[in-house]
Amino acid sequence: MTDTRPDGAGPDGAEPRGIARGLTSYGDAGFSLFLRGAYARGAGLTPEDLARPIIGIAQTWSEFNPCHRHLREVADAVKRGVLQAGALPLEFPTISLGEIYLSPTSMLFRNLMAMDTEEMILGQPMDGVVLLGGCDKTLPAQLMAAASADRPAIVVTAGPMLTGHHEGARLGACTDCRRFWGEHRAGTLDAARLEAVQGELFPSAGTCMVMGTASTMAALTEALGLTIPGMAAVPAPLARRLRLAEAAGRRIVEMVREDLRPSKILTRAAFENAVRVLMAIGGSTNAVVHLPAIAGRAGVPLDLDDFDRAARATPLLANVRPSGAYHMEDLAEAGGIPAVMKVLRPLLNLDALTALGEPLGAVLDGVPEPGAWQDAIRPLDRPLKPEGGLAILRGTLAPDGAVLKVSAATPALLAHRGRACVFRDLDDLAARVDDPALAVTPDSVLVLQNAGPVGGPGMPEAGSLPIPKKLLAAGVRDMVRISDARMSGTAGGTVVLHVAPEAAVGGPLALVRDGDEIILDAAARRLDLLVPEAELARRRAAWRRPEPPVRRGYRRLFVERVLQAPEGCDFDFLR
């Protein structure tokens, strides 16, 4: 029978558990628990069900999120595991952020999803939670929520798609989306072939099958210790993912009994490991925004210097597009993220605790070395590149920092001096980038202003500015591009991102004018605007902050309280 004592506490006076946790406020705790039990019975649950620990399953299935269209089946596998371990699984929905279907950008809603997920974890009577996510912003939001709620939690990621095929070549979304679209803009790919490609780019359920943001954040969730090992790389359609999901269902029940909370896992050592893995896999620049946001929720210091130190001391090991040659299913076959971490072992904090209840070192003891037959994971003495995939830049144009994915850039452009071709905002970019009269050459530096957290709003993935058509027609496929926006992890090119402070709050980026000289020196980690200080002072005095693009609701809250990129773009009141 359900415990109907007024406080709902356990027999020893401990924190209430299960159905008695967090009673609804009716002014009568005994009535609240009685009523809750009645509704549970009305849903077909028995007193035996209600005597078990309750495991919430945060479901992000949505028809507006095609990457998650298989998560109902995944949830069923999780439920099997929970029931096997003697607990009661209860599935609940949260906001789901489908990258391609959200306007103006999914990043605008990451914090909203994090708030929703945190409040649902804390507001409903669950003893632990399994978080189902995958598409770019869902995993960061869920990790932020898990850190803030600090209730036992484990993550089950959606997994990457299988590769598509076209004219004998393997396709990887959305690296090939961008490549083929660029060729179409250049006039080298006609509409009929473009349509044929379009039908093959997304051949199965799951997230992008290259090392984009979704795969990166899945890998980093594993590196942080919050998944069953091997979860990140296994393709979404494979039965192995269902078996891992079932194992996660069993494990979360054990975590509840052990009181193993995110605060015990999300330590400084875990974040250092995640940054190492980020550099070794050639991961998305978006992780340099998401990891500080998660760390901020966990109360762990993590700044841009931590990323740059790791980049200089960590070789690039994962030979996965867009930095390498292979796809996520190849990485999975080679051993996945556990195999990457096995190779990285000398550089990792092996005492970091994992969701298995074991330190990372003990987990890696059972992981075999990547086989010599494969080339998706390189050994330490034969890396793809000697340093990690990302570089943190500073200078007069980015005093608080900027990010460049050097592993996907054009080597010849990593030391470059050119004159700025400036676009005031996204509307200006759309209106003028293909104008035949645009004053631009292959040596120009394309600059986009007012596309940051406040200016976007939401810091859209607009940083990989399109090459002007007249240059595409002349054979140009990359240029130095600079903005306060983000870039898809699937994209490549010599693209400087997250320039801070952003233009919309008066950062130096706001003061750049057409014809100004800019120097990029990736090796020296410099990004400088070659304009005399007296002229910058004159421009600064004339600058006026743009009118906020939104005036009400959540979007107003966002632009008024969002932090800058180096702090993770979380809200200042949530850290």
C-alpha cells in the first residue's frame, strides 16, 4: 500500500522517494499523497509499482526533429532495463530542438530546453532520470539540466545515421549538404543532380554521420562519464544501440541506489578529459560554447585558455569528416570513443568517476586497443595532425577570444593578411554577397557583424559565410571569414567564430569597416585589426547599440540575460 504519512518521508525520516517525492501543494500533504496514489491507480499502476523507485525517461521524440524519430523504440529499450532492475519507468516529454526546423536558430532555445528539463526533473516524483537526446542542442541542454538538478542521471544518445550513397561515393550529412550546395551555387551542379543528392543525404534515423555538433556532444557526454561506454558512435538503426539503452535503464536504477549524482561525475577532471577528447576527435567549435555552459552549471571553472592548452598538447586522432576521411559508423567499428580514449589514456585523468560507478582508468582497462586493420583512429605516434582540431585566438579584434577549427581549414589561409569586406548583419549578407559589384577578391576577409548571442539573436550558425558567386565561378572555395556567429560542426573552411565581445554589445568587431586590414595568425593564436587606436576611438564614440530585435517573452529574456560565448551563452542567473 502507498505510504500515506503526511510528510511522505521514508521510515527513517530520510528524503522522500518515489511517488512521495515533491508533493503537490494542496495545504494537506496527506491528501496530496492520497490523491497522487489514486491517479496512479487510475493509470493502471499497482501498489507494488508505487513501492519501487521511479525512473523518469526524458523523451525528446518529435515529428519536428527527424534525427530523433526512433527514440520511442529506444525509450522502450530503456524501460525494459529499468523494469529488469526493479524500478518503475515513467516517460515524460520535454522541449525537443530539431536543428533544421527551428527559426531563427536552435541555439536561441537551448537555455529554454535546459530550464524545462531541469524543472521537470525536480518538479516530478522521480528518483533518477534517463535523458534521451542527440540533435545538436538537445544534449547540451540536458547536461546543463542534469548538472543543475543533481539527481542521478544517465544519458542515452540518439546515435548517428548510416551514410548515404550517390554516384559511387559515400555521403555524410551535412558536410556534403554544404559541399554540393556550394557547387550548385557555383554552377557546376545542375538542379536534377542536386535533387538526386538531396534524396540520399539522410538515409536513416539519427544525427549527422560526420563529426558535427551532435556527434561531438555525444562523444563529450561519454568522455564526461555520463553514458554507458560505447554509446556515442554506434549508428542509430543498429540493434546494439537498443542493447546499450537497455543497459542504461538497468544502470540508472543502480545509480539511484548508490546515490551517484552528476555532481560526483561532472568534476574538473571530467571536463579536462572532455576537452582532451574534443581536440583528439576534431570536434565541433560549438563545444567551446556548450562545455563552459555545462561546467558553469556544475560550478566547475572552465575557460578558453583550458581549451587552447589542451589543443596544443593533444594530437588529432580521429580520422573523421570534416577533419578526416571517414564517418561515424567507421569510428564505431574501430571501437568508438572508448577506443579513442584508450589511445589518449596517458593524457587523461584516470581517476574521474563514471556513470558505471568506476573510475575511468578501470573502465579503460577493459577496452582493447584499436586494431591495426583500421584507420579511423590513429595511434599517438602517428596522429592525423600533431595538435588538436581547434585553436583559441585573441588580439585587438577578439580581446575576449575567438575560435577557429584549424583541422578543417585551408592550411595556406591560416596565416593571412587581407582587407575586410563587411556585412552589417544577416540581412545585409543575404542582400549583397552575390552582388557582382561587391568589392571583394579572393584575398579579402569576409566579416559578419551582429550575429552573436544578442545580435542574432541566439548566435545562429551563420559563421561559414557563403563565398560570393563571382569568386565561386572563378574557382575559389575558401576564404578567411570572421564573425561573432557560430558554425555547424559539419562545416569546414577557414572560419573564425565566436568573436568576443560580440558586435551588438560594442566589441571591436562592431568597429570594422570595409577596407580595414586584418591579420589572422593561427600559429601565434592572433586575430588583429590593423586600425590606429585614434580612429577606433572615433568610431567607438559614434557607435550606437542596435535596437533589441525582440521586445517580449522568452526572446526578450534571452537578449537581456544571455552571457557571451566564452561563458557558454547561458543565462547569468542560472550559473
